[in-house]
Amino acid sequence: MKDVLFIVPYPLHRAPSQRFRVELYEPLLRDNHVSYDIFPFMDEATWNVIYKQTSAVSKISGMLKGYRNRWRSLSRIRRYQFIFIHREAAPLGPPLFEWIIAKVLKKKVVYDFDDAIWIPNTSRVNKMASWFKAFWKVKYICKWSYKVAAGNDYLCRYAKQYNNNVELLPTCVDAVRGHYKVRQHYAHKPVLGWTGSHSTLFYLDDIVPVLRELQEEIDFSFLVIADKNPELDLKDWQFVPWNEKTEQEDLLRMDAGIMPLKADAWSEGKCGFKLIQYMALGIPPVASPVGVNKKIVDDGVNGFLCETKEEWKMKLKMLLTDESLRNKFGERGREKIVSEYSIQSQQQRFLSLFK
């Protein structure tokens, strides 16, 4: 029996990275008789205001409550054998909690991240928070950790500068209990889709002109599943608010899914989770050839990689007008996710973090 404490930033069932890198493994932990607890930093009330242009008082109050709860949790940490920290113990300031846990309490810290979080990157809404974000702390948490789990090769290379015990753990789906349905493609008005959070909506800016041109030639709808309405300048599109309970069914409305990215260091740190979700459900992806996207998508085999606007338009048109191609890509994509990006395929690697 091993006791593991998961220190996470967000309330449960809200943030994609936390849901699929921590919460998704709960059945696996229970099946392997691992005793665990999960301690979020934010509560629901704070989560509901933190990314909105709302009263600073509410945000500050929520942050102070989170710090108070973190301090209180330190007294309970002694009974845990492993401390799994997802991204950071607290959103602002130096890595004080991590230092206490690793250096004072001498606990085995498993540090997990799935973005290039050492690179400054804050939203316009919380620009002031960047003054207090200690982006430099990531390398120190890596140094102090017993093991580091990173979501792709680029992140692993960064972590290996500071820690010799780094494990590549891709962000996965549960191919049995979660993403288990498969899209059946047939001749009808196709739906092209994108899913993501408010912080990644800007990636759609470069692709909207392509979609607008394409809608002049082909009759298709564009579906956006997100936590914020992007208000796109398109002829035929729909916004669906993200909902955990309907997530799979909403995604299954898509005949193809896109993941445009910019070729920069921050995008290199992305773990391609949109693509993993699409492909797990038999939805063929079209993506920018940036970072891990090139590893997940086999161009022309289970999806397409597009660099120029001309390539995006041509390959999207191919998928939107050919349901047999969508079915072929969908089947091959599902096979790859089950074998390489499912918790079923990665369970031993995850459990090895606690050895």
C-alpha cells in the first residue's frame, strides 16, 4: 500500500491537463491498491472568476484562500510516501511549498507538467499576474524532485537539464471508459470542429480566413467547443459551451478536427491533446506540423499536417468531401491512440513513477 498526495492547481473536473494527467488515473490507482488524496489549490468559486474580467477583490480573496489551505496541508503531508505535483503547488511567487516538501520534509516529489511553463505566457485578462509569476521556478522544482513526468520529448529535454530521472508520459485518454465511441462517417453536410480552452482560442485567428474561403466552395459547418464564445466571422458555425458530461457526444458531431499552432517555443511544449481526443473517437485530424503534432499525426495515413494556407484549404477540402477517406483515417487514428496514447497502454509507466 502506497500513500500518494496529488497537489493540483484547479478544482476537480475542470482543467483539461489536470483531468487527463491526474484525475483520469484514479480508477487505475484504486485497482492497484494505491491510497491517495487530491488537494486542489483553487476552489470552485475562485475558478469561476479567475479567468474573467471581474472584480480583482474576488480573485485576490480566492488566491489568499488557496495559500491558506496549502499552508494547512503541510501539516498532513508527513503521512504520504509520494507527493505528486501537477504544474505547481501555488500559482504565484517562488517555489516555497515545493522546497519545504522536498528539502525540509524530505518527501519523494513526482513533478508533472504538460506545457512549456518556464516560458512567460499569461492571458490578457490576467496580465497583472505575470508580475508575480515565477516562471524560473520550474527548473528548481525539477532539481528537487525524485522523478519528473513530462508530456512530450521537448519538455523532457528541458527537464533532463536538471534531473536525471525523467519519464515521458503523454497526455492520454481512457479508451475503455472514457473516449470509447467511434465516429461513423457517412454522406451528409460535414462538420469541421475545434475544441479547447479560452487561452488557446487565438490559434483560430490564422485559420478563420481559410475556413471562410472554403465555405464559399463547400457547404459545411464549423463547430467550436470551448469555455468561451470566440465570435467568429464565419457564415456557418456554432459554439457549444464545454461540458464534461457531454464532452464525448459533442466531439462526435465532428467529421474532422483541427489543431492549428504557431511555430514557436510555447507551441513546441504542447502535448497535442486535441489530436488525441479527435483520433480516439475516430475523427480525422488536420494540424500544424509543430512539436508533438508531427509524432501523433502520420501525414496522409491517419490525418493531415498542413503548413501553408493553401495546404490547409486543399487537405480540409479532401476530408470534407470524401467520407470514405474520413472513415479510413478515423480507423487508423483510433488504433494509434489505443496503442500509444491511452491510459491502458501507459498504465505501467504511470505506476512506475511511485517506485
